[in-house]
Amino acid sequence: MADFLLAAAGFVLAMVALGLVRILRGPGDADRIMAAQLLGTGGIAALLLLVEAMSVPAAVDVALILALLAAFVSVAFVKGAARTEADGA
Amino acid sequence: MAFDTGLAVLVLGVAVWTITARDTFAAVVGFVAFGLLLALVWVRLAAPDVALTEAAIGSGVTGGLLLGAHTHLRRTETAAAGELPGAALRLAAAVLCAMVSAGLAAIVLLLPEPAPTLAPQVAANIATTGLGNPVTAVLMAYRAVDTLLETVVLLLALLGIWSLAPDRVWGGFPGPHHDADPQGVLTFAAQLLVPVGILVGVHIFWVGSVAPGGEFQAATILAAMWILAAMVGLVDAPPVSRRWLRILLVAGPAVFFAIGLAGFAMAGAFLAYPPPYAKLLILTIEIPLTLSIAATLALLVAGPPERAPQR
Amino acid sequence: MSLGLDVLTILAVCAGAFFFLAGTVGLLRFPDALCRLHALTKADNLGLGLIVLGLLFQVEGPFAALKLISVWLLTLLAGATVTQLIARTARPGGTPE
């Protein structure tokens, strides 16, 4: 079970790595924010799987903090990008 | 093993991409991604306290800070792009960084087995501090002086940022004014997220005495929730000349310092706690300290005053 | 009993991983920013949700299960908000803010 969960975490991280390609290519800021969002969710999923595979139950708090701060950073990104559009820069 | 290798390669790849990104916004996104992956690395190394701090401060709040810097620098970005340092300077910087990395790697890989550590002594004496989490015991009891000085450093950084204000807005409101849309998506989300965030922050603070957590992580969550509410327009930053704000900022370190001085009378040294009251004293320090650090971090991200104090 | 729970966990986690795969493929291959956003939300909701469901069978105690579900709900809330805002940013003509 622990090996399976570790493998699942690795798979999710591989998906996240593929999603990062979108940040590289993304023609607009929206694509970059989307890839960051995928990274956040994928990171949380990989973290939860890791926590169970390694039996470190205290680290679920890290996932809680990541979820909260992913929301905060995403809102900051959108606000930062929105002003880019408004400035015409 | 394969998982660790993959994670390490991913971390290095994101780091390289962040450095070589041409646009500041892309670099900030890369930096936040890097912080998130680093939190995963810390969990993999069985260090949940460090992972908590990395996720909260290293990735979240620093990301907000860098985004604020990006917004301020946007006007000068095209001009600055024409003044990039030459190839020779960049090569010298790369060589220097590589040498530092090689030195660190050599030190870590050449450590004697088992590595010299004070962890057994921490574990042996932790009962006298009344705490169950050795990391919190180190931060608040064994090396409390370091923590006190760290909070003072934070305050000094805040003073540095406030000193960047031009004369006409001296002592004014930090950051631009955000308009709140009462029917908007952001307002709804913030009204749900901020109370939950405060609850999580209090939980992390309280659980820090026996499990990974503590006042720095809790303060960061509270600060992030306040910044979120401010970005959405639900609250506005107070002018930095307000007395109650300055008292709030100084209260934490002041209580810490006072209890430190009282340590001379109670137990014979600066910041010494008499064992029966150790937990109570640590709690008395931690509560105002959390509030002060939360306010300091929030104001650090809010930036220098931009609007005049009399409105 | 424990074997049954393990099988359920494996099934749920595999299904969740599949949705992550689908979300990533969509993010990379769909032609338009709004289509990519649609694919992204599948990873958010179903990918993380199924993984959390799978892990629920493995944890001990209601408090741990509650924490896992809270993580999922928080991600849902954040994702729903941010996708709305990203959609407005990505809309032709930009945001009316």
C-alpha cells in the first residue's frame, strides 16, 4: 500500500511537471495562472498521498496551509495580471 | 528512490526556469511553484515543521511580496530590460553560485556518520519546558534569544520599508486602495476563506506545542488572510502613523523582552524559565508575539505608504 | 476488511490520478484558454476529490478524516473563485475591471 501510494504521488507529480510546460509556453498570463493552479492542486494531492505513504499524519496541516495559501496567491496573481491588462502593458 | 530522484529533477528544473524567465510575472509564478515543491521535499525528509514554514512564508507570503514588487516595477520593466548585466558578469555570478553549491554539497556529504547533533540532549531535557514538540522547544526555550532577535529584525525591515515613503504621504495608508464589489466573486470567496483561514491559523498556533506548528506559521496564515481581505477591498490598511498599530507591532517583542528580563529574578539568567511555570510563560510570550508578527508580515507585504494620512 | 478497504483505496486513487492525467492533457492540448480552464477544473474537483476519498479509507479517527475533507473543500472554493477570475482575464477584450 505504501509503495502504491508513493507511485501514485510520483504519477501526480509527473502530471504537474507536464503542466509546467504550459507555464513555459503560455501565450498569456491567464495560462500561467492556470498552470500555477494545477500545480497547487497537484502538489496538495501528491502531499496527501506522501503523508499516507510515509505515515507522518502531522503533515496534513501542510496540505491545509498549502490550500489556503494557494487561494491567496492565486487571487494575488489574478489581481496582478488584471492590472497588466488595464495598464495596456 | 525513483520518486525522490524525480522530485529532485523537478525542483532543479523549476529553479532553472525561474532564473531564466524573461518576464517578471513568469518568474514570480515559477518562484511560488518552487516553494511548493520544496515543501514536498521537506515532508519527504520527515521535517513537517520546516515544510509548514516553507509553504506559508517561503511560498505564500514571499510570493505576495514579489508580486507587489512586480506591480511597482512594471512601468520600468522595458527600460530595465535594456540594461541587463553583460555576459562576463553573469558568468562570474554563475561560477560563484556553483562554488557555493559545491561547498555545501561537500559539507553535507562528508559529514561523519552519525552526524554530530544535539537532538538527544534536547529530547532528554524537554520535560522541563512543558512542551511536546522539540522544534518549538528549541525556538522558544533553548534558543529563545534567537527568536527574540528575529522578531526585532522583522520590525527593522518594516521600518526600512516605511522609510521609502515620499514626504507628502509620510505616515499614510500603505498600498493602493482596492474597491470592493459587494456582489462579486472575490468578495464571496474572501468572506468564506478568511474565517476558515483564521480558524486554521489558531489551530496551527495551538497545536504547535505538541505537534508541528507554532507561532510563526500561524502568524503567516493570519497575515495572508488579512492581505487577502485587503486585496479584495473588504478592509483597508490603517495609516502607519496610528498609535494603536504601532503598539500592536511592538507588543510582542516587548513582552518577550520583559519576560526575558524577569528571567534574571526568577531563574538566574536572561530568558530563563523556572520549570513549573515554563509552559505558562512560553504561552504568555507566544500570544502577543503571534499577533505582532502577523501585523508585521501583513504590513511588510502591503508596502510603503502611498496615500496621504488625512483623507 | 482491511483488504477490502485497500482495494477501495487503490480504485479511488487510480481514478483520481486518471482525472489528473485528463486535466493535464487538456491543459496542454486544448486550443483556447477557456477550454483549458474547463479541463483544469476536472483535475481540481474530481482528481483531488477521488484521491481524498481513497485516503479516507486509510486514516484512523474522525478528526483526520475531517481534515482531509476540509483540504478538498478549501481547494474547491479557491479553484471555483480563481477560475471565474481567470475566465474574465482570458475573455477576448480582457476584464472590465
